[in-house]
Amino acid sequence: MEWAAAAWTAGSIVGCGSDLPWWFWLVLMLAASPWLVVASMRRSVMMMALLVACLLLSAGRAARATQVVSSTDIRCWMGASQSGPARLRLQVGSRRGDGRRWCVVLAWNELDEFNPVFDTEIQTSTNRWHTASGQVLLKADGIALTTGSTIDASGRCRTGLGRDDRLATFEVFGTTHIQHVDSPPLWRRWIDGIRRRVCDVLSAPPLHRGHTRSVVSTIVLGHRDGLWNEVSRPFRTTGTAHLLAVSGLHLAVLCGIALTASRWCGTSIRRGSIMVVLVTAIMLVVAQVRTPLARAGLMVLVAAGFSSLRWRMSAGSVLALAAIAIEIENPRAVVDIGFQLSFTVVAALIYLFPAWSRRVAVVGIQRSAFVESTRATTTAWLVATPIAAHHFGMYSLLGIPATLLLFPMVAGILVIGYLRILLSAWIFASDGSAHVLNVVASVLWGSVLILDRMPGSGINITSPSWAWVLAAEMAGFGIMLGNRRTTRLLSGLGLVVLWLVASTT
């Protein structure tokens, strides 16, 4: 399963980064079908045939999903320029941290050259619509949109953006330029309503406004308000931005508390696993689901489902299934930093961290909870920092100690925040938890600001290439897995040299 997920991910990367149309991969798949059928009958090459099939299918799906419209169609409704007015029919998707939304392009409409879109009302004719597929990044500041709804929007489109030059953005300037065609399904409106009510309950007074409320709502529910950029900046520069992103770390804290409480009550392991599933389902409903939380939630639900059937699956197989599911839903997720950091860090904790612990156990180093947590944090830092440096052009030497210092406060805010939501009907408990949140969030915010002013925080560099990232990852692997002391020393020296080269270029 792990190799199939790796092939599917490689195909998604190829499909997103290649200029080849989706039908090219279909033709290639059909041409390779006889060989794949014959190869699948031979046990020695069966796995290779499966991997090739996964790669071609994934590449074709990614190419189709990331291709907004063909270049000929772009010239029809935008002219020769890469920026111009357009009218699109979109299905509203998930919201990003900057407020923009990923939207699926359903169709585009021809525009009159003599009648600019911004000077007319939205037309109702249907004979000038042309089917299209792909995604655009919608910018509609101050306009309320519901995920899953279908809209006709008039605005300005820009193409040729992003690292792969295939990203298109679509900006709408007012509510009069949007017409709702179809409402989202009932379950989507129900979940959105729950999330709004839960956010209002969590943010209600006496919780302080400003940075305190922004930090609390971000950590507990993943809700990002207008202060998000200001709040997240010191966390990024100190290498602790992962503490703000609602992910498997936050879900593990809540599930751990649920398991501990169930054991104190003397319940069985089976009932404890049911509690974990309930906690996961509640968090997926009330929190903003982004790639890290989606990955963690899928892993818990898949593992619990197979466990209920008395089927045992390895953690790597569960992670592989989650990766394939997310890529099928959104192939472009593979180029987002959230996907890359979430899956690489978890894969490192599944495969590298146990091997590192076994190696040091042979040497005779005594295990303890603090040493194990420090080693796990170091593993995540060695794997995640090169990728973050590639995307952000910044790294921090304080990532490991800052994470160990701030995590207890983040866990406290998470637990107390959910307690306030659950006890909202009890005014005394709700107000008391709000006062505790004010204190803990203020201490957390003051601590991260102090860390941000310390040397080694927020070192700006030129964004390194993926070749540099691969070399840095290999050096980190050598530090963790090297059996000989010479190998570990050379790997550490190589990692230092790589960071010095990146810092001086």
C-alpha cells in the first residue's frame, strides 16, 4: 500500500507540474494496458505493473483537475493577455488561510468586446456557456460564500501564476457580480451552521478580543480571522507554526484525554476506541478541516474501521490510504505545503523515529519521556525545516526548544477551549474557562514574541531548490539512522554546510 501511495503521489506531482493535457495520459494508459495486463499475471513484475498504472491514472487526473481551460479558450474570453475580465461558473470550495477559496471551474461564458463585464448586470443567457474543468483561486473580499454552492461570477482573471505557472486567480469586486445558481447540500449547510455557532460560543465574552481571541480560535477551531497574518508571523519565524495549524497533534491531545478518561472509568479498550472515533468525528465537524486535520481524521477513522473488523493494518498503510484519498479529492494538494509537511513528518515519525530509538537503545542510552519527546521533535524538525525553507525562504534555529516550551500552553488552550464549548450552557463554567484562556493565551503570545526577538529566530534566505531540500533530507537521515559515528558526524557536518550555503546565497 505504501508503494502504491508513493506512485500515486508521484503521478499527482507530474500531472500538476506538466503542461501535457489530461488526454495524453489517457492515451498513454491505453497504450500501456496490454503490457500492464500481461505483467499483472506474472508475480515477479505484478507490483511494477500496479505502480505504473497508479502513476498514469494519478497523472491524468491531476492534469485534468489543474488545467483550468485550454489556451485557445483563454484567448477567447481574455484575449492574448494573461489578465482580463471573465465570467465563470464556479463551485465554491475550501477557504485558505489568506481568505481565498479554491473553486472548481464548471463553465466559462463568452463576453462582448464592446460591453465590458464591469459595466453590465450579469446576463442570464445560456447559449454562450462553454464547459470547462479545473480550479481557480477565488478572491472575494467581504462577500459571504458557502462551501459547495454553485455561483455565476464576473470578475478579473489572471493566469500563469504559482510556482508551476499553472495557477489562475479570479477576483470578484462586489456582491452584484455574483449570482447564486445552486445552494450547497443540506449536510454542508448544517455543518457550516454548527461551525459558526461553535465559533461564536468560543469567542464570546469574557474572552478578550484582539490577539487573545485570534490565538484561541486558531488553536481550537482552526478559524483564521483578520489578525491571522499578524498572529502567525512570530510563530513562523520561531519555527513553531505547526502549533497553530489544527492537525494530528491537536487531535492526539484530545484523543489521549478521552482514552485516559475511559481507562479511569474502567471501560474496555473497545469502548475506548469508540470514544476516540467520537472525538475525531466531533473535531471534524466543528473545526475548519484542512489537509493536516483531514489526514489525521482519515487515519483514525480508517484504523478504527479495520480494527472493528478485526483486521490489522500498519500505520504506514493507513497513512498511504489517507494520502490517496486526499489526492483523489484534490490532486493539487500535493504542491501545497500543508500536504507536504503533514505527510512527510508523520511518515518520518512512523519509519525513522522508531529506527532512531532502536539504534540509541543498542548504544545503551536510557529512555525517558522527555528524551523520547525531544527525539520525536528533532525528527520532525529535521524533516520539516528544509521543506518549509523552500516554501517560505526562512528557517529558525529555535524550532525544537520553542516547540517544547510552547506546546504545553497550546495543549492547555486546546483542552480548555473544548471544555468551554461543551459547558457553554453552564455560565459559571463558561466564564471561568474564558478567564483561564485569557491568561494562558496571553502568556503564550508573550512567550512567542520573546522568542521571536532572540538570536537564531527568523533567518531569511533565498528559497532553496528541491535538489537542496533532498540533500538536506538525506543528511538528516544520516544523522538519525547512521550506525557508525563517522557517518553521523559527516551527515551533521554536511547539514551544517548545506544551511550555510543556503544562508549565503
